[in-house]
Amino acid sequence: MAEQGAVVSQQNLDRSCWVCFATDEDDRTAEWVRPCRCRGSTKWVHQSCLQRWVDEKQGGTARHVWPAHNATLNTSSSFPNWAGPFAAAGIMVGSIYWTAVTYGAVTVMQVVGHKEGLDVMERADPLFLLIGLPTIPVMLILGKMIRWEDYVLRLWRKYCNKLQILNSIFPGIGCPVPRIPAEASPLADHVSATRILCGALVFPTIATIVGKLMFSSVNSNLQRTILGGIAFVAIKGAFKVYFKQQQYQRQAHRKILDFPEPEEA
């Protein structure tokens, strides 16, 4: 028994950590652990070294660790490692969908009227509501992306000579230009994309306000909102066409001058 104890004691004195390769003589206060049935140089390891090794292998996530020396550590499942992106994508899609549904319901009550909107949605088929309500913000965004002012401006520039009245409204629209300025894509700038999104979502509110201010004699909330929306789009479009034409004229007549040479003394 004494000989066996001496052998065990000698083995403990010869312990070497397979992570940092330190021995008992290097750090006598370190806590040792033998996590598996391995023998030889991979039998002993520092508790702190093993914890750090597990953290590095897991990469910040909790999962099972199966080291090369068959050590089995008791950690949580690897489910989040492969299901995390799918779960995040599902949560994001679900959040966007239900946000669109809520926005569609609020828009219906705002356009038709609070009480009338509730009555319409209560009588409607639930499946129709689940499909129809989220399409309202989608249609508003798609409608906002239609740049009808550019098409009108191109037609005016093309047929302005036949419509002399346009020259009095938009000066210089029928005059020839020395060059045609290049026009940037409206979606190339992230500010334009943000403006389109925000403008589309705010449009029902603006249409309701304009309808109440300009068509207060109309009794129907729906008709008043539609008329307000048409009036707002027409007025805004007219101003937008005017300012775009002025910018077009400035760019077309722009001329870059030579750098002035310094006068000789």
C-alpha cells in the first residue's frame, strides 16, 4: 500500500497541463482536474486553463464540447447554433407582417372613419383581413415609387412648342438647351429611399387632413379623404415639376470656366 501511495504521489508531482504545459513546480497553487479517462500527457489540466479552452471552443455560445481526448463536458444543447438564424429571421418576418397588419387596420379606420372602419373589419372575412390589411402599406409604398411627375415633365418638354401656355406657367420650358443634364436614379440615394418609405406611410394622414380642410362639405369620410389625397398629390406634383424644371435649366446652361492665370508682376 505504501508503494502504491508513493507511485500515485510521484504521478501527481509529474502532472503537466496539456493546455499551458505548466507543471506543479511552475504553479503549486493551481487547481488541477482530470476530466476524462485519458492517460499520459493529456491526463491532467488546470481548471482555469480548461475553462478558458472551453470558452474559446464554444465561441461565446453554450453547447456540448467533445475534445480530441474524449473529454465530455456537461453543457447545454447545440440547438441555438443552427436554429438561431432561422429563429431570428422568423421573428423579424413575423414582426414586419403584424406591423403591416396593424398599420392597415389603423389606416382603414382613419380613412373610412373609426366606427365605420371597425364595422367593416368585423363583417369582413378574417382570412381576407390577414391578406388584405398588410397589402395596404405595400401598395402605398409602390404607389409612392411611381414618379409620375417625371413622365409629365418629359411630355411637356417634348410637346411644349405646341402648347404655348406652358411658357407662361413654366418659363424657359420650351427653349432649346445646350446639353441634356444627367439625372440620377431616385433610389440610388438612401435618403430618397427613406423619404419614399416615410412619405408613403404618412400619406393617409395627410390625405385625411387635406380632405377635412378643403372638402369639409363632403359628408363621406372616404370620399373626403380620396379628394384630399388627389388634391395633395396634384399640388405637390405641380410644385415638384416647377422646381425640377428650374434645376434642369440651371444644369443645362451651366458652364465650367478656366482657372484664371495669375498676373505677372
